[in-house]
Amino acid sequence: MFLNDIGQPLILDRHKTYGLYEQHDGPMILTSAAFQEHVRPNNWCGHIFGSAYDVDRFQSTVDDSTQTYKYNVLKPNEPFQIEYKKIKSLLTLIPTGQNTHLYYLQNDYVRTLVVDNFSGHLDFIPKAGTLFHRALSIGIDVMYIDDLCYLSDKEEAEAQMENIYVLVQLIRPKYLYGLRQDKQLPKNLLDLCARIDKFASPLTK
């Protein structure tokens, strides 16, 4: 998952062509997509952020002879300042289970929550830190979810969809987008948003 100039994330699709204003060549945030077939931006900055476990896993997949990346290990529930093209953001890794976590990203423009594989347990919230607690009281602007589960009929995907629904129902972000399918999310999820995005195109199942 890569960030753009103002910290909006996206999992790139090798079958899509991205325009000048759709470039996501900023830092790479390690989610499950990093360990699957994925695309890296042509002008990627080479900075990588993630948990100690994910950074170690990712390093083991990279050819040492071509490794020119800068790795940054995030401590659980501690905001880490990142800067890209003069935009300063605070990135927080929020563990939700064994090797599962959320990312909270905040800058002067937006408060963003990124959901990868969510365990379904909500007991992570009291431990998530002051910055995230304050964001919850004010309201999360945008929640991004890895919407790959909505393209599968497997039992694990069904469980993940239920977990995501529970989290969105609790957080009630203003806007909800998929990291892969460009806003194509089920209507029952979009209806949970505090503000309905009239430009979103819901999937009906």
C-alpha cells in the first residue's frame, strides 16, 4: 500500500493506468498486499513502514543485491512522524490481534484509518493511544479497507466482511473507500458512514 502526496493510500493494480494526479509514489505501508503480487510505483521514494514482524518478513523477500530501501519499524500505539513532499503526517500502528493491526494516519488535511486484516476484537481500543482516542472523539474523516474479501466467496472472506462491518459500525467514518476497487463497496457498509458520499458507487449483492 502506497501513499500519495497528502497521505491517501492505495493498493496499485497492474491492470490499471494511473494519471498524473493519481500517483501514489510516497512511503509504502506494509499491509498483507505487500506479501502478495503487487505493483510498485515507477518513482517510488523507497521508504517502508511497518511492524517489526512485517518489516522482517518483507526484508526476507527482497534480493539483497538490489535492496536500496529505507526501513522504519513502528512501535505499537506510538505515533511516528513521516514527511513526504513537505507534508508531515503522524502514522500509528495499532495492533488488533496476533500479527493483525490497523494504521491511523493524521495530518493537517485528514484523519485516516486503514484496515487490513481485522481480527474482529475491539479490545485494542483502550490501548490505542491518546492521538487515536482524540480522533475517535472528533470523528474519523476517511476509513480505507482492503476490499479483497468482497471479491471472494470463501468462508474466511465472509468472516472478514462481518468483522469489517462491526468496526465500521463502531467508528462511523465520514467516508469509506476500498484500497483496491476504487470505492466499490456494499451499500450496507456505505450506509454506516456519518456522511454519505454521493460519488461512491456501491455494490449490491
